[in-house]
Amino acid sequence: MERGGAAALACTFRSSSPSPVSHWRPLLHSRIRPSATARAPHFLLPTTGRRCRNVVPLEYQVEFSKVRYLTPHQFVEKLSGDLRIKGVVAGENYRFGYKASGDAAELVKLCEEFGLSAFIVRSVMDTAKRSYNGATPAVNSSDKGQVSSSRVRHALSVGDIEYVSKLLGRKHRLVLTVSEYSFKEQKNITVPKSSMLNMPPADGFYENCELFNGGYLGLCRVVINTETIDIEMKDESSLSTNPFQEDQQLGIEFG
């Protein structure tokens, strides 16, 4: 989901490609994910709940392949009937339905037909307007300077963490799943890139990061290589009392 609202819905279907954005602030009622991101970090929904009158949204998992060919009418009908959605939030340039045939105006019309609340949000504009080598990159043909996942992905791909934080309105958190190929030794953790659940910054060295495993573990340095992510804790005792278990999720926030 996108802070800029280009593809933000209270119920969202994502493709299988890793997304840099984990959640969007004005989320309402419920949240739907395809199985590709089914192992979502458990800390995201409670965070969202603080912005939903302290009610943590329910989470549904939906195969994207089962909805990608729906017409706009069929899509909203599914939200109302099968998924019992009560409200939808979308950006002003939102497209939905097969071949992106529906727009925000049609979404409002269809939601009214099916008795759903619809909220259309204006795009959040990129006020930082970062340039590289004196040129501002063209993100895509629909880019009008709004904050979008495409813009965040580009900033991540060049390792511009400061810009990523400005676009997201928070620090970027890379989420990893501990596997049998991960290992810990004293204050160091190595995790294969195949364990990533969202998009990392460009390969390189990153200072002033923070590590989480549901709770806060401490400050760390991170080196992202071609095949692995190497984490070095600044305080060796940060890991001494924390078991390192397979299928555990780790979050790295880049400062």
C-alpha cells in the first residue's frame, strides 16, 4: 500500500514482487493480503490499530490470481459479499479491475451501489524532490511528483535511506525470516537474502540501524551483500538473552 495513495485500499491485493512499503496510515476496517506476503510481520497490524480507534484490523489472505481477472463491478461485489468489507480507502489516481479498467470515480459509484463507505484521498506530494547527478529520475509515465511505491523502490535501489524515510514518513524496516541457513555468532547474525519479505536498500554498508524481533534488540551495523545480509550488533549482550529460532522474524530499521 502506498502513502501517496496511488494504490491504497483498506483491502489490498499485492503482486508477488517484494514491496518496500509495509503499511499505510489511514487504513480502515480490514486488510487483505495475497499468500505471497502471508507471513506478514506481527508488529504491523497493532501499529495500524492505533490509528483505527485502537481496534486492530482483521487480516485476510487472498490469492491474487483469483481476483486479478475480476471486472470493477465483480471486484467491489466480492469486497462487499465474500469479504464483508465495510469501507474502502483509495488514492485519487487509483485503478482497479481487470486491465485497470476502473478508476476512483467508478469505485465511489460501485461502493455506493453495494452499501460501502468510500474515501478518496489526495496524493501526498514529494516535497524533497531528490535528484541524482543533477537530474530527477522519471519514475513512471503517471508520475506527477506524488509519493508512491515506485518512488520508494527507486530510492531504495540507489541506497538513499534518508530520502526513503522522508517518502515513507518513517524509517524503512527490512523484514527477514530466520531459516536453517541463518546463523548467529556472538554479536553477529548472517541471514541469506532469500529470507527477505520486502525490498532491501542497495548492496552496501549501513550504520545506525536498529534490530527488532517483536521487541527492540539494539543498535547495529548492516552489510548487504550479493547473497547475504550481515548484522553486527554494537552491544554483544543484545543477543545473549534472545533465542535465535527458525521461522523467527527479524526487522532491521535503517536510520
